Amino acid sequence: MRLKLLLVLFASVTSASALAAVDCSRARDNLDKLVCSSSRLSVAEEQMASSFHAARRRGVDMQMLQSTHIEWYEQVRNACNDVACLLRAFDERSAELDNY
């Protein structure tokens, strides 16, 4: 799971056009499928990815960005099981990234 996340982060960081972290054509777990099935979640996730890229462009330490994102992914995102929780998680992470 951690390797999958690192690959997703690498892809999202290296590809300016790929803002969304979830590749819906490869969605396997329930949370990824939930994101792919909800336009509201997809938009919130894209906003979070955009905030991640913006923090990177502002010169925020990449190692810190990745480590905090892995922690967020494992402890916050993966604790969710519905749309409302994921929306809140994406919005809070976006705000956190915007404040780095």
C-alpha cells in the first residue's frame, strides 16, 4: 500500500497535467472507487492535488510534503468511509497545503 501511495505521489508531482491522485481506470479499493463515482469528491481531490503542486512550486520542501501527505493518506483519508468524510479530508488537506 505504501509503495502504491508513493507511486501515486510521484506521478502527481511529476506530471503537471495529472492533477488527480486517483487513476479511475485502475481504482481498486473502495475509497478510490468512491472518489471516482462522485464528481464532488473528484473535484475536491483535484483541488487538493493542485494545492500540493502549488506548495511544491512555492519551494516547500518536497520530502516534508511527501511525508506529511503519506501520514495524511494513511491516518485521515483511509479512516473515511463515506463522501462527507472524504470531502472534509480533502478540503482540510488542501487548506493545510495552501498554508505551507
